[in-house]
Amino acid sequence: MERMKTFAIYALVIILFFIFSNVMIEIAIKTSYKPITSYVTKKDMYEIEMTQAKATYVNGYIGGNIKNINANEETKYIKIDFYSPRNIVLGTKYIELKNWKQGEMCEFKIGFRYTDVAYAKIDVIDYIQEEVTKEQFMSDDMKFTILLTTVVFLCFFG
């Protein structure tokens, strides 16, 4: 019986250490993100409100809400350019807005992996002029993959 108590105490200590280390890692990661400046190109047809724009030295995320004031139902793209402190374009990301109706509010959030991002410029465009890689484009398939990966991770490690 003493051996079972000792085993239970060891198991409890290991579980508590696991929980403590996960909480501390989460706190350390969250505090390493610093706010970045985001500039929105003003257009009369859209209202863009930035809710999140944070980055570490090597990655970050940006998000917000966009509302269509225009009367046309159309497909548009959100173009986000990321700049270094020396005003060099580090990269560009796109988010597609399919069948975007008048008065409709869309929420967007996208992650990026660029080094030393100082600020971002957000614009709404009609079409993409350059060749876009899958890495630059956040599609619905990618959103599903991220969601599925998160659920699997939480089931096994949560």
C-alpha cells in the first residue's frame, strides 16, 4: 500500500510539473510578442478595423474586421505588405473574400514568418497582379488544416 501511495505522489508531481511548465511556456511566448504598426489604405467602399498586429523577431500575426459598404457583391482580396524598419518589403500575404455582400462584416487573421517586421500596410484589391505562392495565400483549405491540427494537438496533449 505504501508503494501505491508513493507511486501516486510521483504521478501527481509529474502531472503538476507538466501543467506548470505548459502555463509558463504559454506566458513566455505571449509576452515575447510586441505590437507592430499597421497602416490601412483608406477607401470609401470599405471599413477596415485592425484588432491585432503583433510580432516577435521571427514571426507574428495580424487580424481585424473589414466591412463592405459598396453595393456590389464581388470577390475581393485583402493585401497585407510587411515592411522592415528600413522600409524594405519583406513579403506580402493575401486573404480572399468570396461573394462579399454589401454591409457584410468579415473577420480576418493571418500569421506570417518574416524577420524583424516593423509595420504592415493593408489594402483591398480587385485582383492579384503577380504570381502568388500557396504560402502567401490563406485559403479555406489552409484554415481547415490549421483547425484540424489544433484539434488533434489538443486531443493528444491537452
